[in-house]
Amino acid sequence: MNVLFGKLKEVSSAVSSVVGIVIILHFTTLAPLSGAMLFQFILGAVMIVVGLSILLVGIDLGIMPFGGHMGTAFLKSNKLWYVIIVGFLLGFFINIAEPDLQVLARQVEAVMAGQISMSAILIAVSLGTGLLLAIGIMRIVKQFRLNMIYVITYGLLTVMSIFTAFYFSSDRLAIGLAIGFDSSGATTGALTVPLVLALSVGISAMRKDSKTAEEDSFGLVGAISAGAILGILLLNMFVGTDSITGKLPDSSNYTYLELLGHMALESLLAMSPVVAILIIFQIKDFHLKAKQFIRILQGFLYTYIGLVIFLVGVNAGFMKVGNEIGRSLASFDNKAILVGLGFLLGMFVILTEPAVYVLTQQIETVTSGYIKRKTVLVTLSVGVACAVGLSMLRTVIPAIQLWHYILPGFFISCLMTFFVPKIFVGIAFDSGGVASGPMTATFVLAFAQGASDALPHSNLLMDSFGVISMVAMTPVIALQVLGLIYKLKSKKSGV
């Protein structure tokens, strides 16, 4: 209970900042809300605080220990084929089950009017994720350089993008990049991130060299994010389309009761494959004592309960409000208001993402306090604020396209890996994955949709997709800049 109360206090302070911004916008008449909508938002905020707190306790008790045991089992096997096959299957099935990805895939299917099905997107993304997870695990076991994985992968993605633009069309490239990079963000959600982080720590902990173990503890989340983009770009080449039709589903019309049943079932389906893998490995490899195994199962139960409450609060309480605020701010003649408040919202929304808490805590723990949790949080906030602000600028100015941000952004990110301390390379790319979670996929995406809908020149669907990808990219640059600052400080102090 003491742990739960601690989580409640921490999460409450983070969520209250977003609630405060919305209330200020309401009472200053910049973005007035109806009484019913404001009440739904407040109720949703309470559910987010409670759900996220329970979820974080469950992750500590269940998901993290499970990932650690999986990592140890991988390293002890000493069989490369076993690591590759099991790593691929683990990445594939866990990603298929990720709720954030299912939500995005369902939205894409509706937007594309069934031209690309939800199942095709799920399979394509999960194949790419499974492949990169297997490569990432093999890298840790065989001690390959992390930055080369990113350079080769994003180099391949750049070549595929150029090929798509010249062989097919720039519109098809825009669609593929938007959906692909958004998928990379949705891939690294509340279930996948804790497991993958614990998996990398579990493998790295077996290293005798403590510095190498620290460096190898991060980077795996960033790798699977790149795998998601690879899967979608390949899918886009074979079954892509040069136009987008249809309409985004309006899940904000669901009541709390309807969403409770829907999210309970969806979360159950999401958790089931992970539980099945746990049971199989308990019988085959773990052989944990009954008390330890039951404790992990309890953690999984808490994770499930927290996930359901959290997702209901986000979807029922936050999406409609995000849409309405975006529409209201975009209606002002001075579009700087939209860009500026988009920047401000991005700065605080990131603090409510579940996976951010898991990653920042692990960074401070693994580095024995050398890299402070609060420092990483502030850097992440600035990065995501820039992402949302730049996305609003793209909505206001039609000439700016998504690839104008994405391709140079990731080129800079890969170039920086040659100059940044190795541990910050992994942390940076992992941060890009965790920044784009359920709050981004709902509140921020709804905000972008509302703003785009209010602007006559804006393409609602083209401008809506891509905001998640921006949130996934900017923290990679921001955290590597932080790494350079740490590097300069170390040289000055003679460390």
C-alpha cells in the first residue's frame, strides 16, 4: 500500500499539470468546454491517476521481473539460433498484443476505407518488431556496436523512402512515412516497453564489465521502433495506395460503461499471450519458487486492472476534450496561439505516459544515480513540446510536409550516435519509443485532428497522422544533446 500511495502522489502531480492547462484554457475562454465535457475530463483524469498508479505497481511486481528472467534465460542458453527464434517470436506476439498498436491499426483501417486491413498492419509491424528484437538481443549477446544497428536500419529506411517516392509517388511515401513512424510510436506502449527494458537489463546484468552492462541495458526499445517502420514501408510498397479516403472513427462518443467492457476485453486479449509465455518459460527454464511465481502473477493482475482503468479514462475523458481544444485554438486568426499552446501541452502530456516512468526509473537505477531521473524528464518534456509545436506549425503551413521533419531528423539522430557516449545512444532511442504512448495516441492525436479540422486548407487525415512520429523523433535528438552535455562536463572535471 505504501508503494501504491507513493505512485499515486507522483502520478497526481504529473496529471494535474495537464488538467490545470485545460481548466485555464476553459476559464480564459480560449477553449471553452461544455459542463458535461469538463466533468467527463475531470473524471477521466481521476481514472488516469488511479489506473496509472496501479499499472506501475503491477509492472514493478510482474512485468519487470518476468523480463529480467527472460533475459537471463536467453544468455544462459548459449545457442544463437535459440536466441534469434525465441526473440523473434517474443517480439512478434507481444507486439500483436500491444493495445496502442491495435488502436492505431484500427484507425488506419478506417481511414484507408479497408484498402489496408487492420490485421495486415498488425502482422507487418509485428514482423518488423520481432526481427529487430531478435537482432537487438543478438547484438547484446555478441557485443556488436549499438549505433551501427541504428545507422544501417535507418539508412535502409531512407533508401526505401527514396525508392517509394520515385517508383510510386510522393503521396504514397507521405502515407507510408506517416503510418510507419506513427506505428513505431504505438509499438512501444505500456506492455511492450517494461518487458523489453527488463529483458535487456536481464541479459546485460550477466556481463562482468559493469560499464558494458550499463550501456547494453538500453537501446532495445529504439531498435524495435525501427522495426515497426520497416514493416510498414514494406507493406506500403506491396499493397499501398496513393490516396487516403474514409473517416477517422470517433471513439470519443463511447460512454464510460461501454468503454469499460471494450477495454477490459481488449486488455485481456493483450495480456493473454504474455501470460502464456510466462507459464511456458516457468515450466521450461525459470523454475521459480511458488511464492515468486505467484507474486509475478499478482503483478500481471495489477497491470491488467490498471491498464483497463487507465485506457478508459484516456479514451472517454481526454479524446473529445483534446479534439475540442485543438479546434478552438485553430479558429483564432493568430495561429501562433495554436503553435505555442501545442508546445505547452506537449511539455506536460509526456509526464503522464506510463512507459516514461518505467524508463526514467531504470536509467537512474542502472547508472547508480549518475544520470538523474528528473534531468531525463525535463529533457523529454522539451523534446516532446518541440514535436507537438512543430506538428501544429505543419498544420498551419501546408507547404511543410512530414518528411521535411522526419528524414533530416533521423539523419541527424544517426549522425550524433558517433559523437555521443554509448549509454546515451541507447537511452535516446529508447526515449523516442516510450514518449509516444497511449496519451499521445489519444489526447495529442485528437488535439491535432481538431486543429486540422478547423483549418480549411488542411488535409485532416494527412495532417493527423504523423504527430505521433514527431513525438517519437524529437526526444532522440534531445537526449543525445543531453549526452553531449554530460560528455563535455566529464572532460572539464577530468572524469
